[in-house]
Amino acid sequence: MTFIKYGRHDPLSFFAIYYDRHDHNLPAPISEIVLLSAAGLTPTYNALITDVPENDYMLTIHHLNNSRSQRVLWLLEELGVEYDIRNYQRDSVTSLAPPELFEVHPLGKSPVLTDDKNTVIESGAIIDYIVRHYGGGRLAPQAGTSAYENYLQWMHYAEGSAMLPLMLKMYTGRLPDGGELLQPRINSELDNHLGFMDRALENQDWFVGNEFSAADIQLSFVPQVGKLLYGLENFSNLAAFLDRIHARPAYQRAHERGGPYAYGS
């Protein structure tokens, strides 16, 4: 079978299809690259090349329903990279991941990316890996610029700071008294972090230099969960941000491939 790897090839949003040079149906032991325009996938030109990696594997995302792995699928759809999904379902009673994920990584959590000999955990690290290895310079500012430093800050902020009060909100809400004594402090931190993100979007659509980037994808889980657990009535810029990302065709394709997603609308 011919191995096909999809990826946007350049800033003009072309798609590249690489045919494995081991396919003996090709007239010579070289690979062919066919560039197709994103608007209708019409062939524009063909070129024979000899430096396509001889990979016979595909990126695999170990995807847990209603989890952070959904944004990894979204990133891959934005980049036009072909990938395989291994689906896992949460326990209907405990909402925990199934034991099969322990066969992929000792933590038994999702997302996990496998790419040839590389196994990567943590959504931020996975997003960074994909952008560096498959992005071709897209969805991240140029390294060494002030925009790139801002990009890194947002990439780490999402899980390092912003998600903590949301996780506390979720877990204390399961206590018999709803964690009543902790709620004022948790709500104060939610106002602090959601307000910080909301103000960052004042008069702009995206977090880094007002250009859509992987940081927006990484940050998306915060307002998605925030909307469900706390509400975004006081954070209109974040609410508008969610409307924008949910309207993106790549986001919708990822939603279709990943299955039902409780935080996605």
C-alpha cells in the first residue's frame, strides 16, 4: 500500500502528498511530491525529489473523549497533517481514563503522541513537538523575537497557571458540601485568571500579536472549561474568542474526527 503523508507545504497553504519511494509502482526509486492548492485541491505542479524521508509510519494521537487531546487533533487539522487516532473512552461512572492507556504510557493519561520512536506526553509538549517537526514555520512566531517569548509564555501559562483554579472548582464541586469554604478563594482566582486572559484580547482576536497561533489552540481549553464550570458572562472577549475558534473549519473537522466533546460548543 502506498503510504501517504499530508502536510501544508508552504505559507501559501498548499498541501503536499508524499509517496513512499519504496512503492514499486513508481517508475523510479524516487518520491513524487504533488502540490495541491487548498482551494479545491487542484494540482498545480509536479516535481520529482530525492530527499523525502523514508518513513513508513504515521503520527498517532491517543485520544480520550472529553479531554485535552481534542486540541491536538485541532492543531493537526490546522496544519493539514495526516494522523491516526486511537480512541479511548472514559469510564461512565468515574470518568477516569481506561486501563488500556497504561499500555501506551506509565501515567495512563491522554493525550499521548507516538511518532516513530518518539512518545510524547503533555498537551503543551505535544503541540510544541508538532509545530517544530510538522509546522514548517507556521502557527508560531520566529524564534528569538519578542513575539516568540510572548508565545512561550502563553503556551506554559495555560496549564501552569490558568487551569489550576478550574481543576479545583471541578474537584471541590464533587465534595458533599461542594467545598463551600474554598469557593471564595477559588472564585477569586478564576476571576483573576479569566480576567487576565479577557483583557489580553481587548481589541484583538488572538493572543500573540493578533495572529492565530498554536498558543491560541493551547489556551482554548481554559475558556472552554471555564464556560462550563464558571460561566463567561463577565468575560465577553473570551466568549467571542470561543465563537471564533469554534467557527474555524479545522476545529470543526477535528470535532468530527474526535467525536462528541462536552466543552466544544
